Amino acid sequence: MWVLFDLDGTLTQSEEGIWNCAKYAAEKMGFPQPDAATLRKFIGPPLEYSFRTYMGMTDEQAAEAVRFYRERYTTVGMYENRVYPGVRVMLRTLWKAGAKLGIVTGKPAYPTGKILEYFGLDRFLTTVVCATDGHAEKEHLIREALPENPGEVWMVGDRCFDMEGGVKAGVHTLGAVYGYGSEEELRESGAERVAKTPREIIGILCPEAAPERGAFLTVEGPDGSGKGTQIERLAEALDRFGYEVMHSREPGGTPIGEKIREILLDRENAGMADETEALLYAASRAQHVREKIRPAVAEGKVVLCDRFLDSSVAYQGGGRELGIDEVLAINAPAVDGTMPDLTVYLDIDHRTAMARRCAASEPDRLEMEAESFHARVENGYHELIARDPARFVVVNADRPREEISAEIARKVLDRLMEMEK
Ligand code: TYD
């Protein structure tokens, strides 16, 4: 089976870049700034057509506007873009099921190639056919993309141009109603089927295929290492690349786990035995693994978890001095083999981290521990990293936030894309 995709509005949500570039071209041409309704129409049709039809330019003016548009688009605009959530798992699942995937787009080859490479979507594609001067019609692009006797072929797109082109080229048509065209537009222009999400495309084209496995990521570090902020930013970066992110945290993450969390962090429970503490963290984790982490990863999601087993090893094994191997043993039935694919460690001296932490708000029961406790926690983490360096992405966390988040996003995305091969 061949599945040909339109790019803008079908795989990528590209309005930000397109709109910024259309506004830039209007300004350079001395035309009034297009309003939101006009800008919306720019996604899909050839640019010259849009400048002429929606902004009242002459042929010559439209050609010049396109030059201005491209000047900004090929440098910044094309990266002001995001992959729709679920597109990655959809492409991977179809690809693993043996479908041949391709792109047919009215965009020129240079930005198309850059965008596909930037988002790491190129690895799934057998063919990429772009507009060349004078040929932006989908029917021709579709014919060009296919070998002789291709068998079953589907054209997936979000606008009437895609559906009409598919019908003319004699292939099946699937309308992506999450894109820029309405369901009505797509049905009227010949869509045989419509999908409300990229995931629904799997169900329509390959109903027997189970979604490809997602990933399990954890973020670790001492109290005050800035985990909260960095997790939010990483989630945003993953989302932009089309991963479906599920946030979670430990202790907690499930209703039962959140109740256990209250007991653990309650400052009144000063008499808690170290072993009780370690077992409660493990109990919360056992529930979390079964109720939340495993099902989400099996569905193709990326679970992004604030702390996991490594925290127990560092805090109870190191901080409480129960011992690394003892804590791993307590946790073996809880995790039952479910380990993170990748762990980001925010590396910061425990004193610097604690000073930051105490400046932010009231410390909880564990944070109130003596400095020597936090020193042992830090050592516990370093021991873990030394035991399993391949799993960790260690990032210096004593720097400006933006630098840290840029490094984390780059390294984590590289590793995730590597796992998709
Ligand atoms: P939390 O409010 O989540 O702190 P932070 O925002 O710093 O992560 O509280 C979690 C506390 O529990 C934190 O001090 C670390 C500790 N902890 C353990 O001691 N063992 C564990 O297994 C886990 C998951 C957390």
C-alpha cells in the first residue's frame, strides 16, 4: 500500500510561519496587513494565487510578494512550525506495517526537505514530490510520486486541492479534518473517508496494526535543581515535534499514589521508619507502573515523569543509607522490569540546589533533612549514573534556564528519534 501525505495542515501545523511570512511580504509590498480570515486562506493554495485572489495583487506584484515571502520563509518561517500530535506514531505504525509513505506538497523542495529533516520525519518516507515551477497541481504531483502499478494508493490531505487531485489521479482519498479544511470542504471535494486525528488514520488504513511503542522518560535531580521548569519546557519541545506527551510524577501519578504521597511528605510523620518510607515509595510506584506508565507507552505515548526509581535509590539508598542494592531489591517487584528508556539528570551541587529550593517556598519533610543527607543523595545519583551511563543525559543545571532547556530538548529529541529507527 502507498500512502501519500500533504505536508502543511496534514503532518505539520505551519500557520505561524506562513502567516508571519505573508505579513512580511505584505509589509514589504506596501499593502495593508492581511486580517486573520485572509491569512487562514493562505494555507494550502499556491502562494501566487493567494496573493492575487485574497490580497488583490496583480500577477507581477504577486510574483514579487512570493519572493519576499520566500526570503523570510527559507530562513526563519519554515521552523515556526509544529508536527501535529500523534503524527509520529501514525507514520511509524504505517511504516512498520509495510506501507510505502510519501509526501506530495505544493511547497518547493528546499523548505520541504529542511522541514522533514528538522523534525526527523524523512526516515519514514520513500518519496517526496514537491512543486516545481508551473507544476503545483496535486494530480500531477501524485502521479509523479507513484511507481507503475502501485497497488492500493491513498492520498491524505486537509484541503479540497488534495482530495480533488486524488480523485483525478484515480487514488483513494482521506481527508484530515484536524487540518485547515472543514469536513464539509473535504467531503464535497471527494474525500472517501475522514479522520479527526492522525491516530484515526491508522485505524482507517491499517486497522489491524497495533500502535508502535512510545517511550518512558524520567527527569531526576536534587531538590531545587529546577526540574519543574525543565519538565514543562521539555514537554513543549516534544509536543512541537509531534510526540503525544503524558506528564506524571512520583510519588503520586495515580489516585492511590497521590494518597501515599501525602503520607510521605507530611511533616507530622517525623517518626516514619526508613524502611517504611522506602516501601511506601515503592508501593506508589507499583501502582503507577501498572495503571499509567505501561498502558500509555504501549499506546505510543511518551511518558514524561518527574522522578522515578532513581529517586528512591538516591534518597532512601543514599540519603537514608539503606544501600543502593537493598533499595533496588525492594523496588524490583514494583517496577517489574519497567525502566526508563532515558533519564535526564539535572546536575547541580546539592548546596546550590537547596539554597534555591528554600528561597522558593516552605520545604517538605524530606527537604528539611540535614545537609549531609542531601550530600548522600547527590552521591547516590552519581553512583547510579556511573553504573548505567547509557541511560542518562546529564546536564549541568547551574546555568541560565534557557541554556539548560535548549540542551535537554536537543539531546532528548536526538535520542528519541534514534529509537524510532
Ligand atoms: P516533590 O514535591 O515532588 O519534590 P521535587 O519537586 O523536588 O521533586 O517531593 C518529592 C520528594 O520525595 C523529594 O524530596 C524527593 C523524595 N523522593 C524520595 O525520597 N524517594 C523517591 O522514590 C521519590 C520518587 C521521591
